[in-house]
Amino acid sequence: MAFKTALKTALVVALSAPVFADPLLTKISTKPEDIHGKAFDYVIVGGGAAGLVLANRLSEDSNRTVAVIEAGNDGEAVMERILVPALTYLNGVAVPNSEYDWGYWGSSMGRWYHQPRAKVLGGSTAVNALYVVRASKEEHDAWASLLPNADQDWSWNGLFPYMLKTENFKPPTDASLTGTIVDQSYHGHDGPLHVSYPEYTYQSAAVWTPTLANLGLKTTDPQGGQGWGGFITPNSIDPRDGTRSYAKTAYLDPVANRPNLVVLLQSQATKITFDTTGSVPRATGVDFAQTTGGTIYHVDAASEVIVSGGVFGTPQLLQLSGIGPKPLLDSFGIPTIVDLPGVGEHFQDHVLVSMTWTATNNTVTGDLLVQNATFAAEQLKLFHDGQLSQSLMSAPNNGIGYVSLKQLFNNDTFTAEFIQQMRDNMTAVINNQGFTDDTLRAGYELTYSTEVNELANTDVGAIELLLSSFGSWNGVNRTIAMQAAIQHPMSRGSVKINGTNPFQAPIIAANYLNTDSDWAILRAGVRYLRRVAATEPLASLIVEEVRPGPQAQTDQQIDAFLYEAASTQYHPASTSSMLPLEKGGVVDPSLRVYNTLGLRVIDSSVIPIGMCAHLMAPTYAIAEKGAAMIKANSVPNRMPHSELGAGNVRATISGSLVFLVSLLALAISGML
Ligand SMILES: Cc1cc2nc3c(=O)[nH]c(=O)nc-3n(C[C@H](O)[C@H](O)[C@H](O)COP(=O)(O)OP(=O)(O)OC[C@H]3O[C@@H](n4cnc5c(N)ncnc54)[C@H](O)[C@@H]3O)c2cc1C
Ligand SMILES: *[C@@H]1O[C@H](CO)[C@@H](O)[C@H](O)[C@H]1NC(C)=O
Ligand SMILES: *[C@@H]1O[C@H](CO)[C@@H](O)[C@H](O)[C@H]1NC(C)=O
Ligand SMILES: *[C@@H]1O[C@H](CO)[C@@H](O)[C@H](O)[C@H]1NC(C)=O
Ligand SMILES: *[C@@H]1O[C@H](CO)[C@@H](O)[C@H](O)[C@H]1NC(C)=O
Ligand SMILES: *[C@@H]1O[C@H](CO)[C@@H](O)[C@H](O)[C@H]1NC(C)=O
Ligand SMILES: *[C@@H]1O[C@H](CO)[C@@H](O)[C@H](O)[C@H]1NC(C)=O
Ligand SMILES: *[C@@H]1O[C@H](CO)[C@@H](O)[C@H](O)[C@H]1NC(C)=O
């Protein structure tokens, strides 16, 4: 029986010879026929941060064909708003009711929050705030510790080479202006993504690191694994013309003419198809459609389907395809292919609150661009003329700081008591989540206790501080804003389909501030920001606090402000967590979906724990690592994940015979 199944699988594989070098293929296309009914070695769902890294790296092998399916269009019609850094903050496209945004809403505390996610080639890297921020060594090492005996190294040392691989770094023109420290050994210099510093520097940015230093937050180059203290971060900016460098310009445009790569736009993957005749379901391809209720097309994946749809799109597609919690799938009559309770669970996000101060009359602030259209037009012209150091348009936000729990509370006795309470409260917090599945409980326990240990025993941030030049609020002019954001939230949410229609948004339970400790930490963040505003040299630029205003002092008053104002820092993660299967995991350390063949998830949804980072930089690195794994071992994913030892089997297009023989050998030895 097992033998027959294996034989059949092998024949299917051997017979589905991929198209390649088809001269009729349009490289970046909107025509379903360009991939419909054809087979590609790799079918990638989502042309975002991770998806385009994979498209680039996997198509480096000219013997391998790659198709990318992206729901959005190419963004050409809004390219100026994508490319000019300040326009992201003033006139960005990731807003509700934009055709470039998925228009997701998440719920917490009985309220609804817009959850921006780009629907455009390049994904959220086309619309994000351009911060390039890596996590710390301790955090990546904590991630690795969740996966005992993993055959892949997810520690800092295992990922750092891929962080370097993404990057083409240029130090600031004048580092002394902002007190920025650069260690070139922490940076890559020939990667596709441009990483640099804006040529224009706001006064508030110039005084940022000295101000935080006066509070004891020292500055270093944070990109080498010690990401705590105060910094000016680099941005994803191409220093040659000051424009955004993003997944499309960095990873796709330079290779878009490869004959073995096709990118299909305006097409949404609606289902992953499986061959369920074997003992382990094998992904065979992807169904997709261009409109709700429209024609369903299909593309075959000869080797693998790679899902890179992001933190909402990925669990949604898996669930629609029968990979997810059986009770949820049953409730919509979706046949369960693999009962995987973790799909869509473990959701976590950095919850942020923004405060606003008025600045002194001679302080230049970004909101001047909003108040004065003539000024804004002048500034845009300067930008296009290459006068980058004269133009506010060239400068995104870049002042940040990571404050440890100890620094945040500024009282060691209190901090120790707080940590103890977090530990004591864990069971109650987990009970409050209402999981009926034991693996989900176990996973929550593991990530919760791991993160509490990080907060207790390392210098990693409990709170991130952010300096914003675009803080205008309630019509008040000439403002400086600062934000505080929780970096290791203890609250968890979920993403679940709300029906069988792929064009219907999933239900996002964000569950922000769902624990006492999250409230206490963000509340302390508000108080810490007030200390920053009162510290020189920044204090000299500030007149008074206008949001929430000095009347909000007691815990209750600050909580009322948090209830009204706290929202997402745009860093949701973990909805397809890389955790052991018995801890509610969705992917194994090789990014393969458990109990499937030929299916990986590679994007920000696999990140299993909170980290002091903005998630673009880690996501690029995860995708670089994933691509390297796939290339190092051409087809191991046709093996059940329990057979990792079989990983050396190679099956290139010309090597299918070897592969077939190997499969037969495995079948004979009873492994399949
Ligand atoms: C407003 C905003 C600001 C941010 N600011 C920063 C920042 O300054 N710095 C930082 O580091 N990070 C920032 N982030 C986060 C960062 O951009 C994301 O973490 C990162 O892009 C995630 O990469 P991804 O590959 O997982 O998903 P994405 O980059 O979002 O890509 C997913 C892609 O998949 C497509 N897709 C989804 N489902 C389907 C489907 N079924 N069929 C076809 N296509 C599909 C989507 O259209 C999208 O193109 C920000 C995010 C937002 C939204
Ligand atoms: C592609 O396959 C051919 C035939 O097997 C082989 O000669 C060639 O070296 C391969 N090219 C690459 C880039 O692997
Ligand atoms: C700033 O300008 C406003 C309006 O011109 C004026 O009323 C105010 O007194 C000025 N403030 C300071 C501190 O100079
Ligand atoms: C608006 O900007 C223009 C051009 O810089 C400037 O001349 C004008 O004084 C500004 N208007 C106001 C009200 O500040
Ligand atoms: C520090 O915290 C302890 C324990 O909560 C508290 O008793 C003490 O008053 C605090 N010290 C200060 C200076 O606030
Ligand atoms: C802010 O500036 C705009 C444009 O100059 C002006 O119309 C508005 O009244 C100002 N707001 C306040 C609160 O002064
Ligand atoms: C889920 O679907 C129902 C029925 O279509 C709809 O009324 C509801 O608003 C949806 N929920 C969310 C959160 O989108
Ligand atoms: C722990 O739980 C108690 C009781 O619910 C609560 O009062 C306290 O604030 C919690 N502390 C932390 C740090 O979670």
C-alpha cells in the first residue's frame, strides 16, 4: 500500500515537467493565462517582503521556474507616494478604503482598529515607515531555544549572515550631527536593499541620542545584536536619489527579465490544492481568482508551494485550504486536510500610543508640510531636484530607543516584584485565553515564560520609544510627537476565516492590552515619555504637552487615554508560528508546514515571539535563509518532515529519475 502510494507520488512528480524559458511569458503580468494550466517548480503566494526575496533567490537557478501570485497591482499609479519618504507619513496609501490596502480591521477591548497591510507589489515594504531595525542577539537566541534539536539554526548566529546578505549599507554623511555610531562590520555592502540615512535632519532628531543618553540610554550601532539604548536608525532609502528602497525595487526589478520568473498581479490565491492519496498530503498547486465569484484558475507547483501572504493572508489561505483548527474548518464545511490548531493563533503585535507636544516657534517640524501647501510643493521640488539635504521630503522618522523593564520602572524592588507577578499570573492569563486545545496552551506557556525570562534577565526593551516629526494632532501646529510601544506583549490574539469566500476578510481578534502586565508596561511608557520630553537638550525644543495633556496623571487617567489612543505599531506576527508541533506550531525549523509535503510558509507570520525590531528587516532575513535552505536541498520537502535524514536527495529537472529511485528505496524501507 505504502509502496503503491509512493510510486504514484513519484510518477506525478516525474511527469509534471515544468515549463521553462517559454518565450511567450510576460514577466510581470496581469493575465491569468500566463500561469494558468502550467507548472512551475516554485509557486509563491504573495509578492511582498518575503515573497520577492524568494522570487529573486529561487530564480537565480536558471533551471528552476518560479511563479509569484500577488493580489495587488504594480503601484505605478501611486509611485511618487511610495517612493518619497515623507509622503508615506503625509499621504500614504495604506489607509482604509484605499485600493492599495487590504482594509482589515481588528478588534480589542470592544473597539475596532484599522490594521494596515499593503495590497501592492512589494507588499507592506511599499507603504511602511522605512525604519530598518534588527532585533537583539538575546531575542533570536530565545527564538532558537523554543526549538530544541532543530536542524536549522534560528539563533542570532544562524540569521545574522542573512541580515548582511540583504543589505547595501551607507553610513550617514555626517554622523556627528546626530551622534550616530556606525560599526561597518555589522552591515552588508553588496545586498539588494539600500539602507542609509536621510540627508535632511530635523532639530529634534539631532538632539535625540544626547537626550536619551542623559536618561542612561546609551547609543551604539544597534544592528550588531545589542539593540538597546537610544539610536538614530537607518532607513530603507536609496542614497543615490533619496527614494524608498523596497522589495520591488531591491529584489524584483533587477531580475524581472529572467525567463524563468513570472509575476502575476491582481490575482488572489484562493486555495492550495493537495494530493491526498499518500500518507501525507502533498501540495500540488494553487487556485487563484481575480474577482470575488470570478473564474478560478490553477497553477501547478512541481516542487513546492511557498506561502508568503503575510500575517493575515497566510493563515487565511491555509484555513481556506483545509490546513487549520478542525473545529473552525468544520464550522464552514471545509474538509480538513491537516488538523493544525496553531494556524491563525498566537497572534501578537507591538501596541503603541502616541503623545504630542508643541514645539518652540523656531523648530522645524514635518507638520508644516501639511499646513502649507506652497511649502510642501517647494519641498517636493527640492527633493526631485536632488537637493536632499534641503528637503523635509527626504526624511522619514528615525529616532528610537529601547528601554528595559528595569529602566522603565526605575525601581529594582518594584521590577523584581513585577516579574514575579508576571510569572505567578501566567496560568490565569492563559486560562483567560480560553484555549480548548492543549498544544495551544503549551505554546502560549512556552512563549510567555520565554519572554518573561528575557525581560527579567537581559537588557532587551520592554518599551520602544519613537520620535516623530509628523505628530500633528487635532489641528495643533508645529508639534513633536513621541510614541511608546510594547515590544514583548503578553496578550495574544487570532486570525480566523469568517466564511468560505476568500475575498471576505478574516476575523482579527487583536486582543490588545489583554493582560495586566501589558497595561502596566504601556502606562509606564507614557510616564517615561514625559521624562524624555523634560530632558535636555530635547526639552528646549518643547513648549507643552497637548496629548493627552498634563491633566492625565493617575493610573486611571492614563488608562483612559490608552483605551482611547493605543493602537498597532504595524508589527503583527506569529499567526503561523515556528514552534514544535506539540506547542501549537505551524511550521518546523525548515519553514515546512507540519504534516504536509511541498508546502512552506515563509514570511513574518512564522516569527514565534515578540522582538525589539521593526519586522521588515527580520522578514527579509528569514526569507533569505528560507531561500538558501530550499536551494541547498532542492526537493527535501517532498519527504515527510519526520524523515529529515533524507534531505540529501537531489531532484532537479534533469534529476527526477534519481529522485524516483530514491522514493522507491524509501518506500521499500517502509519510511513512506
Ligand atoms: C503602515 C505600516 C508601517 C510599517 N512600518 C514599518 C517600518 O517602518 N519598518 C519595518 O521594519 N516594518 C514596518 N512595517 C511592517 C513590515 O512592513 C512588515 O512586517 C513586512 O512587510 C511583512 O512582510 P511579509 O512578507 O510578511 O508581508 P507583506 O510585506 O505584507 O507581503 C504580503 C503580500 O502578500 C500579498 N497577499 C496576501 N494574501 C494573498 C493571497 N491570498 N493571494 C495573493 N497575494 C496575497 C499581499 O498583497 C502582500 O503583497 C510596517 C507595516 C505597515 C503596514
Ligand atoms: C541546468 O541543467 C543542465 C542540464 O542538466 C546543466 O548542464 C546545467 O549546468 C544546469 N545549470 C545550472 C545553472 O544549474
Ligand atoms: C510663537 O508664535 C506665536 C504666534 O506668532 C506667538 O503667539 C507666541 O507668543 C510665540 N511663542 C514664543 C514662545 O515665542
Ligand atoms: C507657506 O510657505 C511659503 C513658501 O515657503 C511661505 O512663503 C509662506 O509664508 C508660508 N505661509 C505661512 C502661512 O506660513
Ligand atoms: C520601589 O518599589 C517598592 C516596591 O513596590 C516600593 O515599596 C517603594 O516605595 C518604591 N520606591 C520608590 C522610591 O518609589
Ligand atoms: C494650523 O495651521 C493652519 C494653516 O496655517 C491654520 O489654518 C490653523 O488654524 C492652525 N491651527 C491652529 C490650532 O492654530
Ligand atoms: C463575519 O461575517 C458575517 C456574516 O457575513 C458578518 O455579518 C460579520 O460582520 C463578519 N465579521 C467580521 C469581523 O468581519
Ligand atoms: C497579577 O494579577 C493580579 C491579580 O489579578 C493583578 O492585580 C496584578 O496587577 C497582576 N500583575 C501582573 C504584573 O500581571
